[in-house]
Amino acid sequence: MKIAVVGASGAGKSTTARLWAQRTAVEVLSDDRIIVRRDSNVGRSSRIQAPHNFLMHGTPWHGEAAFASPGRAPLRRIFLLEHGAENRIERLSQSAAVGELLARSFTPFYQPRFVDPVLALLDEMVESIPVYRFQFVPDQSAVEKILEFHE
């Protein structure tokens, strides 16, 4: 499963990373910041871009759980973390997803020439990658909810 779990400060990224790390065969790229890029190898043989043409990369900028991997993986789903009374997953519209991701990205707003490309990238990303709001309880049931989730 190739997912990104994102959230504002205090949303539970480090807690969630610790829960996932308890599972075998799981690589946590970061418990705080990742880099998402287009996969430059996708679509080279044709003009049609394949779905899921984005890669997520680990970074050295970790959160309190100190997960920082140099690895990378194809990005298949994005979950926006929120604390909740139960584990609940809700799909976001593309426009809501772009807004939520923009709020959680490091966009250099002081350089207006970078804002439009970031918005275009986010728009392209949410066209092929589903984004969900994930209200979660901080225990293994949250991991199970995502593992069992099928849309």
C-alpha cells in the first residue's frame, strides 16, 4: 500500500508513523515532511500519462518520531489526518483536496511566480490520486481501517 498521511502540526503524523512502523514490511518515509514529484519515467513511450504518475520521497526533515528514509514509492492515496472519536474515512472533492493540500504544503508564497505551478501540480495530482479526510483513533485500529478500506 503506497499512501501519504499528511496533517497540520499536532494532527497525529508521528503517532500514525509509529503505528505503521509496528507492522512488518512497512517503510515509513517520514513522520513529517515528504517530497512529491511527477515520475519522469511514466508516459515516456506514449503521449498518455498513466494514472498515479507521482512519486513520494522521504526527506531528512522528520517529526518527533524521527522517521527519515531516503526511500521513495509511487503515491496511490492521500489521507488528511484529523483526531476523531472513531476511525472514519471520507473522500474529498478535487477542489477541496487541492485546498487542503495547499494548506499543508511548503509553497513559497513570497515568490508569486511559484504559486501557479504549485497549484497546477496539486490539481494534476488530485485528478489521478484520491484524497480522503481520515478521522482516527490513535491505536492499531486506525491502521486496520486503512488496510481494510476499499472505495
